[in-house]
Amino acid sequence: MSKQKQAQLRKSVASFATADIKASIIQIANSFIPFFLLWYLAYQSLSVSILLSLGFSIAAAGFVVRIFIIFHDCTHMSFFKNSKANRILGTITGIITHFAFEKWKRSHSIHHATSGNLDKRGTGDIWIMTVEEYANASIWGKLAYRLYRNPIILFGLGPLYLFLIDNRFNRKGAKPKERWNTYLINTSIVVIYALLIWAIGWQAFLMVQLPVLFVAGSLGIWLFYVQHQFEDSYFENEEEWDYVKAAVDGSSYYKLPKILQWITGNIGFHHVHHLSPRVPNYQLEKAHESTPPLQNATTITLKSSLESIRFRLYDQASRSFVSFKEYKALQKNKSTNLKIKMSRAKFQEE
């Protein structure tokens, strides 16, 4: 795609980068009200059936994901036209989702500015090693990476790590505004938890809240994972990296059933979002449908997205993700080819 076409593409999508106050307020209402109602029903149904309560908690977790999308838009200053309104709502949604607003706002902006750039990985990203990096890693480095990429750890322990550790502490060198926002959100969570435990008891509180956080966290990590890790996703070194290509070719269109598309706040149109982060979530589908070149983005479905679980390493030679099994085959072929070359060289010398 030429630079002129890239500029035209960004210009076309930019026309949707306008917040609609009515749409924003409606989304707040149809996200917050169902969440609080489902949480209350999960508590009340504990006296009837734990399984019934769990069902309400799982449903509430879906709305936590939807509220996180509002939080996410606020970090891009796209949910409202007013920056202060975005920061206030971002902090409130940060309390519900257990994410520090200012801290995540910074790391996520870096993710957008470096997505698909092999030389600038490490901030706001899921850990990805190339085949060459993994081959040259130490035994402990390989073990750490294998553990990290294990689905049980990534999607099972990952949410606990995010909620209890990563989101609760400031990064080294954080500015006062970022630090105090984290303190405010942490304090608010502690106070709310204390009040709920006082009101309903710690056992009931944990039986409702733990499933909500765990399911919401697992779904959130899955969405972030699957939309950048598909077989032929875009990755380049700094000198070849291109923002528009990284957005369109390095982010997928996750075509979900309508109900899941609604619950996840249209985040499946991830290629549109990466191309123009200031487009509010409720405008993403319109931008996609109105811009033909974006409809050529890699499309994945619920079924095809499951394949991404086996992806472990990025192979720069084939420009695709490979499994550990495929990595072993690559290394075996490489070793065989090296032996053949050495044999030929020795034969020529003789």
C-alpha cells in the first residue's frame, strides 16, 4: 500500500473519531446497571443454589468486560469529547475493573505506538519471542517463556497476577499524577471491599466476586491475545516497521456473534481501533463497514481463533507464528542442512 493510500485510509477512518454524548451515556447505562443488578442477583441466589449464583457471576463478568471497553476508550480520550470527563469515568471504571487508569493509559499508548515492532516489544504487550531468540535463550529463559505461554498460566493465573500485583503497584519512575491515581483506585477498592464484606460477610463476597474477576480477566486476556496472535500477523524490525501496516495487518477482525460483539464493545474490530484509536467503540463497526480496504483485514471467528492457542514463537523467516513442535522441526531441519553443508565443504577440500 502506497503512502498516499495509507494517508487516505487514515483520513477515511478519522471521520468516525468523534464521541457522541448520547451514545456514550446509553452505553454507561446499559453496562453499569446490568452489572450491578447481576452482582446483586448472584448474592441473593446463594441461598437458593451455588450454581445459580455462579451463573449470575459469569453473566456479571461479561459486563465487566463491557465496562473495561469503556475504561479502554477513556484511556484514549475517545469516550467523551472532554478530557476531564474521560479521566473521571476512566478512574471509576478502573475501580470496577481493577485497572489503574493513568498507569494503563501510558502503557497502552506505548502498545499502540509499537505494536508489531520487533525492536520495541515489552510494554503493554503479551510476551513474544522469535524463533531465533528462543534458540539462543538460556535453559531458564526457555523455561520461563514456556511457563508464561502455557494457556493454564496465561489465562488462568494471568488474571490473578494482573488484579493482585501488576495493577496494584506503580512502575518505577511513575509521575505523581500516575502514582496518585493508582493510590486512589487501590484505596477505593479496599473501602468498597471492606463495606461489602461488612454487609454480606466475607464468604458470600468471595463466592460472588472471585468468579466475576476470574472470568472477566480470562476473557480480557484472551481478547487481547487472539487479536494480535494469528498465523500471519504483522511483525517487522524498526527500519521496516510501518504504523498503518501494523494496524491493518497486525490486528485481526474478530468476527463474533452479535451478542458477544455487543458484550465486548465491538473490540473485535481491532484493526480499525489500531488504525485510529480515537474512534469510540460504538463507531468501530460503522468505520469498518464504510471503509472497503479495512474489510480485507484478517478475519477470525470463534472457531478459528482457538487455533491461536498453539502459537508460541514468531518465525521471521516464514513471517508466521509456530508451535513448539514446529520449532523443533525447524531446528532439526536447520541442523540437518548444516551437516550437509559441512559434508560438502569437507568433500570439496579432499
